[in-house]
Amino acid sequence: MTRPTPWHERSVVVTGGTRGIGRGIAELFARRGAAVVLTGRDEVTAREVAAELVRSTGGRVTGLGLDVRDAGAVEAMAAETERRHGHLDVLCANAGIFPEKPLREMTAADVDEVLAVNLRGSILAVRACLPAMERAGHGRVVLTSSITGPTTGYAGWSHYGASKAGQLGFLRGAALELAPLGITVNAVLPGNIRTEGLTALGEEYVRRMAASIPLGRIGETSDIAHAVGFLASDEAAFITGQTLTVDGGQTVPESLDALSPAEVVPAAG
């Protein structure tokens, strides 16, 4: 059995780490002692968030500007992370967008934008981090997918759902290719999580979503972060090509009626 690697010896990249789920993931790894690079499309914001996490966690966090659609920029980010930390062990490919657009109004540009960020961006990030992980002789890749697309659908987010389902098709092929290198590839599928994006959808949306969740609440970013932390850990060394749904049981009931307590019928006799 190999010696477990302490978190303070690990190097972690979190794309889309300036807000919401990504920020929660970056905070978790910083609290565990890992050296973290978080990225965001706006470099000033990325640096500010990194500084805030350093103050709140006492950890090692660097913020870098990154457009995950730009292959050259993604490769430069991976190289910079390895230069700063000496190695790169964990990639959390979290960057994503979810603009609402009914199919009748959707343009080719709308489709291209969502697929470029959510799907192409994930693929480019994994490809860019691969050389460093190969040099390290191990690695963990965790994609942030969604229940929307792989498991459920939602009107107005068909292009988003397609991008998230596409991530899982990529995941399975990548897991097979990278397994011989000691690199695992897995994904978390969040349900409704309390983020800036969710709040922007309005109180009524949040109320209705909470009512559809068996555990009776909207998820927190920490719920996703802990799932990612597990998949990135030594304890998950024999898990690859898999998905972990974190939705409070939202995808379990076949209808809202199933959430009502069932009538208990006394046994005959």
C-alpha cells in the first residue's frame, strides 16, 4: 500500500473558482492545506477572491485569469501551476455557464457559447493538465456536471443539459485512457445549490425547488465541495469513470406526490 499523500503536499486547480460551487471547492482544499490555483474569466476578480480565501482559511491560494475556451491560455495556466507548486495533482474542471434560452429563440451562437465553455472548456482543461499529472505519476480529475442533462431536463436549458451530458461521455473515454497513468476521472452531479446564479432566478424558484427536494432544503456549495474532496482523495483511489449525484434526493421521487407520506395500511389478520 502506498503512503497517503498529505493535503499540504498537493497542488489543486479549480477552474471557475471565483464564485458559487467553484469558490466552495477552492475554499475546501485551501482549508485542508493544499496549494490552490483558482481561475476566473476576470483576472482582477480571481486575485481578489484568492486573497479573501487566504485571509479566511490561512491557506495558499493563487488567482489567475482564464478563459477556458482558449486552448493556449489553458495550457499556460497548467504550466504556471506546475511552476509555482512544482507539481499538479488535482484538477477540478468546474467552469461553466447556464444562460436560459428557449429552443425557439436559441441561436447558433448561443449553442456554441455554452458548449465551448462547459464541454470544450472541460476537455481542454484535462488535456492541458495531463502532462503535469503524467510527470507526477498520478492525478485526480473531477468534473462539475449537473443533474440537468445526464438525469433530468429543464425547459429553457436544453443547450446547457446537452453540454453537461456531453461531459459524461468525455469522462468515460478519458477515464479509460488515463487509468494506466494512475489518473482517475470522475464527476459530481449537483442538484439545486445555493449560489449567486440560483438566487438570481428569484425567491419563487428557490421555494419551488426546495419543495421538490426530499431533504427539504436547497444544497449548499459545501455539499458539493465535500463530494469533490472525496473523489480527489486517497480514499477514492479505486474509483474512476463514475458520477456522484449530490441533490438531496431530488431525482429519486417519480413525482411530487411521492414526497407525501404514504398511508400505512394495517396488515391483514
